[in-house]
Amino acid sequence: MKTNIKVLSIILLLCLIVGSFASCNRDDDGEDGPIHVDYVEQTKLDMNSSTKKLEVTMKSHIDGDTTHFYVPTSVDVTGVMKARYLAINTPESTGKIEEWGKAASAFTKEKLTNAVSIIVESEDSSWNFDGNGRFLVWVWYKPAEGADYRNLNLEILQNGLAVGSKAGGTIYGEAAVAAIAQASSEKLYIFSDDIDPQFPYGEATSVTLKELRVNIEDYNGAKVAFEGVITYNSDWTAYIEEYDPETDMYYGIQLFYGYDSNLIKPLAQGNRVRVVGVVGSFHGTYQVSSLSYNRMKPNDPANTAVISKENEIAFRETTAEEFYGSVKIETEEETLDLAFTKLAVSTSISMKSLKVVDTYTTQSNGEMTLTCQVDGKTISVRTALLKDANGNVITESYFTGATIDVQGIVDYFDLNDTGNGTYQIKVYSLDDVVKH
């Protein structure tokens, strides 16, 4: 009998030990702590449920909680589903930049880019929309052949890259709420006290070039920080632009660096840079000035910082119809219909088959204005002083009656600040012109 009691005691002790390991693990300090639960692994996609589902392919990545997918025109007449993820709200990375916004965006992009299959699921048997007409969906991805689909909305929450947005009342609400609580207890990303290495801390407002260009008047006089690729650098002025997949457009602004030769190399054509400066207006064109660069202080958050070199310049091919057209911009509050030229000013474009019908040369510096016709519309091309390979100055006769292809910068010209200036294409080199 004593032997049986001894055996039972040992068994009970083993059960307690096993139970202890089943409910605890060791943290980095060797202390017992709760086990990390993979709520994504526990949540399965039921293809036989009544919710609306569709296999899709990614068209363009927008940010952490928004993606555009290709879909049949029976789902959306455009053939594109603008998907807003249910139950989550990631930090901003497409307007005013927020801490961990870029990390959340990169996380979503990496999962979907490497997925072998993607399925979107509605909350019920119909497709539902937010106030901006975006599809509200759960996004499932298969990371490899033979693997189960994983719920990306939950995975973003589980990794601490989003807060919940009406998560509790959704079909996966229980898992979503638990994932948020776990990420908070584990102090992951937005729930941590860590410094986001991709966020420019300091007094400047961190924005995207799209946000800056769309709401430029709101930033007049403000100190801002943003990233982009340098397209031109001439006469102490550089141009910087950045692509936005949501509108399939480039947004840019000119940088005036005030005869500071230290900035010539950092602002070289093709460099991707982070810029900090003050927004202002000059002859009706907004620009950013008060830039600085101190190579002895590479970690100074106020410095112009080179991120990468030898990036390709876009020179987005544009038609005359697009040039004088408009672009719809969706905000959280409304949909804006803005002129293409107003949004594209200071960005690089190209245009083909321009028939030169008139030329004018300024008397001061040899710059020319070419009045051109294409597709029944008039396009103005303004050149810098152009020289051929032998150093000879190009004159009006070179262009008179010619048909040309050009690439340059969208420029607003209003010398006398009348408010009635014209948008044109500014050309800086003869290499940017092809004469037929």
C-alpha cells in the first residue's frame, strides 16, 4: 500500500511539472512567463462558410492595412478591389508618417509579395464598404505550397503592428482581441517603449510627398521631413519625387538649398534622400528651403541624409489629355478631384510627338519657350540654356517646325506672381530632347 502511495505521489509530481511547462515558459531574464500563443495558426479559413470569398492577386501595396487587388469586373467594374483590412488600424505611412508605420507597411508587403495564394473574405455573405468605397475584408495568404492559409489581419495584430478597430464584433473577434492583448503584454512594436529606427524624431512633421503636395497650403511655413529621389539639381535648386501606388502618380517638390555647396553631392541626381526643411512659396511655386548637411554629424535628425544612390528617374510618360486632366484623391473625409498639373508639379514626366509651332527666346540668358501642339492641345516647353556636344548654344532655328519628344520637370511659371501662371515642361539639357 505504501508503495502504491509512493508511486501515486511521483505520478502527481510529474503531472504538476508537466502542467507547469504547459502553462509557462522562460523569458529573456529566466523568469517564468505566459506562453506565446499563435492565434493565427489556431484560426482556420473555412471555404464552406457563408461569407463572401475570392482568390485575388496583388496589384499594388499601399500601406499596412490597405492593398489593391486584381479582381473580375463582376466584382468591381474597374477590375481592382481597393481593400481595407477589417478589425485593424496600422500606423500611418502614406500621409503624416507615424511611429512603426513603415514597419507595418513592410510587414504586409512582405507577406503578400511572397504568398503563393491570397484570398479575401467579407464579414458576411455580401461585399461591404467603408466611407471611401473600399472593400472591407479579411485577407488570407498561403505562405508556401501545402501550407494553411494565414489570416493577415490577425497576424498584424498579433505582431503588435496595429491597434484594433471594432475588432470585438467581427467573425474573428475573439482571436483578434486575444492577439491584441498578447501583443500588448509582450510589448511588441507600437506597444513597446522602443525607438522606431525608421521614424525621424524631432521637431519636424514627418510626411509623405503625396501628403505634402495634396495639402500643401496647410504646411506653408512648417518644418517637414520626407523621403524621395532627386531628379535634377541645377542653379542651387533640386527636385525630389516619390511614387504613390494608390493613385499611380509621382508627387514632388523643389528644394532650394541657398548656395550651400555642402548639399550638392547629397542632392545629386538619382540619390534617394531624407530631407528636413521649411515649406514656403516663391513666384507661386511651393518649395522647401533651410536644408542643411553636416557630414561630421551623420546621425543628426536635421541633416539631409542619403539613403541610396543611382536610383532610376521616372520620367512618367504622360499624354496631353492627362496633363490637363484631373486626379481623384481619397481622404478619410472625402474624395478630392484635383488638377493633374497641380499635383504633378516638380515631378519628372515625358511627352511624345510635340509639334513646335512657335518659339521665343528670352534676351537675358538664352532660355527658350516652345509652344507645341499635340492631340489638339497646346503644351508649353521651357528650356534652360541648351548647348550641343561641341558647346554651341542651341537657338530657335533648331526647333522651328520640328516634332520633338521631351522629358523634364512639370513647372509652374508665374514671374509676376499674378496667380494666373502656366504649367509647362521644363527641360534642362539637350539630351532630354529627341528631334524627329
